Amino acid sequence: MVLLEFAMNPPDRGDGLSAYVARILDVIDRSGVTYRLTPMGTILEGSFDEVMQVVGGCFHALEPDCERIGTHIKIDYRAGPGGRIKAKVASVESKLGRKLAT
């Protein structure tokens, strides 16, 4: 199972990028892939092909009217079942003995 963290935006569009981020999140949400939105990017969980297909869909959602698209991707693969988005946080909380404000 792959955890893929990425951020994508058109850097030539100034400071107000939320409309472009909303386009990307629409693609992600409709994909059916497990995800977690953060203030600095989005984490996807699925097979390599699934998460890469979502990233490609996000790129194609911006491509028609964005002459430049910046993307940062970080991938962590680990054999085994899904649920790592929640399990990794739960493991740390267990060691701390309390819930974190995540």
C-alpha cells in the first residue's frame, strides 16, 4: 500500500490559489481513494497505480488554463493492508498516551 503526499499548484497565478486547489480536491474526492487534506498538501492512500492516476487527474484538471504547474510528491510504500493514514497517527498517540490535535 502506498501513502503519497503531494502539493500541486500553478505558481504563475499569484497568491489566491484556492480555486485551483478546489479543482484538485474535486478530482481527489471523486476518485474514491482514501485521502487526508492538510493545509500544505494532501495525502492519498492506495495502490501505486491508483494514487498516481489521481495525481495525473489533478494535473489534467489544471492543464487547460495553467501554463505552469508545480508539483511536490513524496511516496512511502509498505507491503500490507491499507489504513495507514489513521494507523500511523494512532500509533504515535498510543505511545504518548493521549490524542493529538491532528
